[in-house]
Amino acid sequence: MCALDVRPAIGTERLILRAPVAADAAAIAELANDIRVAGNVARMPHPYAVKDAEAWLGSLATRDPRAEAAFAVEHRQFGLVGVLGFHAKSGGGSELGYWFGHPFWGRGYATEAVSAALRWAKGDWRKNVVWAGHFAGNRASGQVLVKAGFLYTGDVEPIPCLARGGQVMASRKMVWLA
């Protein structure tokens, strides 16, 4: 059993954020095995196979639920559309990361999910500060974060992208304050 299975599901008008489960592996792999997705995520390899999804899902059981959280983002009609998570940030605090399958871009799902996750983080999880970043070329992700209440810090951090062969990308850093 995954340590995160005890998390409550978070519902929005169109989405349910819930604990990822082993049965999600095939859907995660199908959506993540797209360079347009993986190329905008620091720690996602490409190609992305079911075994990669299974390894990620298996890693969730080892994470401290007080410091990290992961959610499968499920559309009430279409099923799994993406993944969202909070990761322990070196130096303290939590960092938000997310990705959505390309067929679901431009529909407001990311903004809806990020906003719901931040409400949960502030309320149930008692987080007052959450960090995030996006590759400089991924302006849509920056817009999602701004709509959810994040502010640019002015910092740009070099981050390697696994899907781009470790190529270092400029990541624009952002912060959300409860």
C-alpha cells in the first residue's frame, strides 16, 4: 500500500485529485511518452514506458507524507489527464511540479488542479510557502502558476532536463505565499 493512499481526494468542478495507484501506470505512460510533455519536465525521461510509471508509483511508498505529496489528476469524464506533486525542496519548503498530457493542454485543467492543490496545501497540509519553476520556453506553465497566485522571484536556475539528454534549461523560479 502506498503511504499516500490515506490522502483525501480533492474535487473540483471537472477534476478529481487523488492518490496515484498501480492501475494508473499504463495511462501515465501513455500521456508521459510524448516529448512535448517530457521535454518540459526536469525529471521525466523520454521515451517513457510503463516500467517508468511503475517505478515512479513504487517510489511514492518511500516518501514522507508530511514533506511530499503526489496526486493523479483525473477528469470526471475523460479519466487520467495528468499528475501533480509537492516535493521536498533542498533548504526546506515544498516545490510544486505538475504535467498534463498534450491532448489536455489549453483547457484550464492545469490551473484548476494547481489552484485546488494549493488550497489543500494551505488548509489540510498547513503549508504557507510553496515554490515552483518552469522552463523559460514554457510560457503556458508560467501563466498557469501566475493564475494560481505564484509570483516570479526574479531568479533563474539552471536545471538539467532528462528528456532532452540532460541539456541544462533555464528555470524561472516562482513562489506562492498563503
